[in-house]
Amino acid sequence: MSTEIAKSEQPPQASLKTYLERNKGAIQQVLPKKMTADRMLKVVLSATLRTPRLLECSQVSILQSVMHAAQLGLEAGSPLGHAYLVPFFNKD
């Protein structure tokens, strides 16, 4: 008889938020001074509401995309349309 307690998994967006929060310091380091990591995280999480398929992508690839946008001073997924987060899937 197993006494393991079933792991309660977070919803995908909550899991992504937790992952991005843990990496907020790294994001802040590459952002220009006029931008904040908190705003960047809010923009990314709102992009996942508009494009739910983003949550099917790996958290690492989302973080990499956010880091690239941050280095360029762009808000990925913002209403201004500077950069977009687009889910691409590899069949391999």
C-alpha cells in the first residue's frame, strides 16, 4: 500500500508565473533601466491569456523569448506590437 500523497499540479499559467518569478532577477539584469521585470512578467502572462497555446510551449523556451525581447528593450506580447510570442511546435 502506497502512502504517497498525490501531487497537486498547478494550472499551466500559475506554473509559468512561478517559473518566471524565480527567474525575475535574470530578466531584470538584461532589461533597460526604463523597464521593470514585473511589468515584463505581466505582459507575458497576459499574452498567454490571448494565446493559450503558448502554455503548451516549454517554460524554458518562453523564458528565452522573454530574455531576447528584454535585451532588445521590447515588451513581448504588449498591445504596442513591438514583439510577439508565437508558439511553434517541432514534430521531432
